[in-house]
Amino acid sequence: MSDAIEGGCRCGQIRYRVAAEKLPSVYACHCRDCQTWSGSAFSLQFIVPEGQLAVTGEPAIYERTSPESGRTSRQRACPTCFTRVFNTNNARPGLAVVRAGTLDRSDELNIVAHIWTKRKVGGIVIPDDAPSWPESAPPADFAAALMRTY
Ligand SMILES: [Zn+2]
Ligand SMILES: [Zn+2]
């Protein structure tokens, strides 16, 4: 068993390695966009400085500017199997948001925070002690929640 923090797309063409000592804290976003994009109940993500994310393979890029916020996200996906792997956003320069389910060790993850819970799918129970917000979280509170260790 490797302690490396690595992941990749379903077919293996896009692989990445995170330069970190331990698995990142992950959060769930239950917003409609994340449900549509993942085809699932929520997206599972972690945030890492771009400099700590080493990607191999040539991802396809999908750029989308939100009509509401005017912010542009650049989504990186595998051009062969279409797994969406990570994105950057001009609102948060230097940071990558990685789809945590693409980690090889995803079964060792623990969700430390939930956002957009007002869009949550029925049957998903959020633990009472898990920080959660009905919509997006105030940045400082959210950062503090993600710093929690487990
Ligand atoms: Zn692939
Ligand atoms: Zn979302």
C-alpha cells in the first residue's frame, strides 16, 4: 500500500499527484450545478495550491463564465473517458479544486463540511457535528472548517 496521494480519471490517461503529507480535507457541495455536473447527489472536492498538484496527461478544458458572478472556471477533464478531474477559477487564483472521488484512496476520505444543503437529496443525513451551510459558506468559516483534522 502506498501512502502517496494520487488519483486520476476512469481510464487512467489523466493522473495526478498531490504534494502533501496526508489526505486532504474534503467537502460536499449539494448545489444544483454540482448535481448536474457529477450526475450524483453532491460533488466531493478538495482545494489544493496549484503548485502542489502535478498532473500527467493532457486534459480537455471546458471554460464556463457564470452569468451571475462573472467568474470563469476552467474545468479539466479526460478527453477519452470524460471524467472531470479538477478546475481552477479566476476568483481564486493559484488554487485548484479537485474532484475528490478521483483519488485512489477515496475510501479513506472523511467529509468535513457540507455546503448548499438546501438542495440536498433526501436520504442523505448530515452528522450534527459537521459544519454545514444552506448555501455557500462565508470564506473564513469555510476555511476554518476545512482545517479541521480527522
Ligand atoms: Zn480517462
Ligand atoms: Zn456546487
